[in-house]
Amino acid sequence: MNPFLESGQTEGPKPELPLRVFAHLDQSERLEGDEETYRLYFDCVDARWITNESQTSDSSFAENVPIFILQVEFQADDTNHPFHDLLPFIRFHRRNAPWLSLAISKGATDESPRLYWNLFSEVSESVHVVREEDVAGDSLLRLRHYSLAGDRAATDDELVDTLIWVREINMAAVYDVGQGSCGALLDRKGSVLTYLDFGGGVQGHARTFPGSLSQFCFYNNPPIILSHWDWDHWSSALRDKRALSATWIVPRQRIGLVHWTFVQSLKAAGGNILIWPSQLSAIETSEFEIRKCTGKGTNHSGLAVVVNDCESGEQILFPGDARYSAIPGVLGSVFSAIVVPHHGGWMSSKRVPSCSGSPGNRLVYSFGPGNTYNHALPATEANHRSAGWAPALERRTSGLRPNLGHVGLPLSGVPPIHSLPCRAGAGACDLQIVQF
Ligand SMILES: [Zn+2]
Ligand SMILES: [Zn+2]
């Protein structure tokens, strides 16, 4: 396992700072407030190492490659900022942001950009960054190898053979994983039939992951449907490593080296990766649907899940981090329950789907207590309330801290489950539903 992805090694000695990194914009988060301010996250690799590397296989490369995440705060009107030219990629999710070459040295103040060397550690170094000429030539070719481009798409049969076991759904669930996302569809005994993301708090938000959650439910060998390639949506697979050997249904998106290294960990552990075929707009069973999102940028171009409550005809929406307008058929539809996109973060549009008006209506926010984005944002809560989702319908995964706050969304016509999801004993999991 690459040390960057080891969830147990957060206290070890700091590695040396790389002198130069190749960096690729992986995520940006618009912060609350009147100023247009973003926190940018760059996926980084030690430039000297990758230029000289002579690993014989992808797997040994993935074990050893020195990867980092660089966090930078950036105000859109700061025209002198070294990353100002990235603004269209941030604002409009334009594709093909350049690979940057950055010279790194120890930073002076706490205001500086910060470099992280473990996905699960808040420990980071304040760094000074000088931007050099963008990466080109052989180095660029080399970096482009570390993507999903060489992996074939899944066949329809492979997807159907996996999803056919996700049936007789009794309840949907949204688990308390801190600042991140992990949901599931459960069977009549309360065991997981499929996960909808498998994330949790990372880096500066690692402390928001609850200490009392260590065992997820693998009684039914559930697959994992990944909404999109963000660290906080798959990171818990490195906390409960049984997830590494599961079947993963994933969107084909541009990924950085941290994601790519994680993909190699899945492959090494026997995980089966089913990449969503580019022509496929949706897969539907009688009980739920996976829809391909049609927006731009990682958050808005992945997979969303709609659960059909066969008895009542109502629907539950798991949008991942996608805005409602990026999920076909969602605006203009009525839902009995929604997991609010993007942890209750910034919404570029105020439009929200309607609430069905039945007693089971719920609006679930999945975010970590004390997160530095201030999720759930009051403006996002207000948008939902004015669309008819009253405060009494809201549930927060972190609302019962210091206790776990897993939320259950029962389908109609079946009594909700109050017992432990897995059989008691050694295999018992920590996914007991405690809020409805
Ligand atoms: Zn995201
Ligand atoms: Zn997210």
C-alpha cells in the first residue's frame, strides 16, 4: 500500500519536502461569503522521482510513488495570484486544466499553502510555492498514463449481473462518516445490499470521521456504486479494507495520481472495477436506477441513484455531489427523501426538487461536525426550506455526536429495522440505524 493511502500511519515521521512537484487541479470548493473565494486542492507527485522512475509495473509504481495533496486558498479577484489563469477551470469546470510544475520550499506563515502527505492525517506543512513553466513533452506523456484511459468499460451484462442481487430493498441509509459520503440500500434484515459511495472525512477533516465506526457491513458481499472521484467519497475503503476487494461501479472521469494509486490498491486486493460505459445514460431495475449525470466537472458528471418505492410509487434521491440540474429528470420530479448534494455546500442554482408531502419525507445532510467549509451552508438550507422541505424533515448524519448518527429512510409498507444490521457476534458492524 502506498504510504499516502495508509490510514493507520498518520503519526509517523514527516517525509522530506519534495523540491518540485507536478500538480494537477483535482478539486475546488467555493467558500461561504460575499467574496468569491475558493479552496483549491492539487493532486501532486514528486517531479524528480517521476522523471527518474524505473518501476517495472503499475503495481510497483503505485506502491512507491511519492504523492501529495497541496491545498491553496485563492480569491477570484486576485489577478496577481499564480493560479489566477485556472479560474475558468474552477468556475466553469472546463476540461483539460494544465499539469503545473511547482517549486516547493518551506513556508513562512500559517497563511501559506499547505502540503499533505497522508490522506488521513491533518498534519501538513506550510509551503512556499513558485510556479514554473507548465509540464510538457515526455513528462506530460508519462503523467497521462496514470488515468482510467487504458481500462475498458464494463459490459451491460457485467453491470446487470452485479445489480441483480440488489433487490427486495427495505430501507435506504445515510451513514455518519464525518465530512464525506457513504449511503446504502438495505435488505429486510438490515444488511447492506449495495453501498452508494464509501467515503468519509480526509486530511483536515479526518478528525470528523467517528472513532466508533470501524466495521462496515459486508454480510452480502455488497458492490459499491461510486458517485464520482472525490477522496471523501471512497476513502473509507482504506479504513475497512474489505471494501478493496468488492465490485466497484465507477464513472469514467479524469483522475489524478491519488485516485489512480487507489485504483491500483483495488486491483491488488482483487477488487472488480466496472467502469460505466460512455454511451449508457441509465440502468434501471424495478427497485432503483443509476443515472449518468450530464454536467461538467467531477462533481456533476458522475453517477446518481434514484430508489423507487414500489409500494407507494415515491422516490428517494442520492445525487452524490451533483447539482440537481445535472441529473436527468430530477428537477420537476417529486421525492419522498433527498440526500442534499455536496454535503449541503454551495449551490450555483437555487432550484430544488419538490417534496411529496407524505409523512416519511426526509432531507438528509451528510457532513462532519466543525468542518472548515461551514457545511451545511445556511443559504443551501434556506433554498430547500423555501422549496417545501420544512426544518422538521431535516436530519444530519453528525447531529447526534458524540454518538453515531446513521440515518434510515424506510420504504413504505415495511416496518423499519431497529436491530443491529448484521448478525450479532464477531461479524457485527457499526452501522446501526439510530435516526429516522
Ligand atoms: Zn465531490
Ligand atoms: Zn463530496
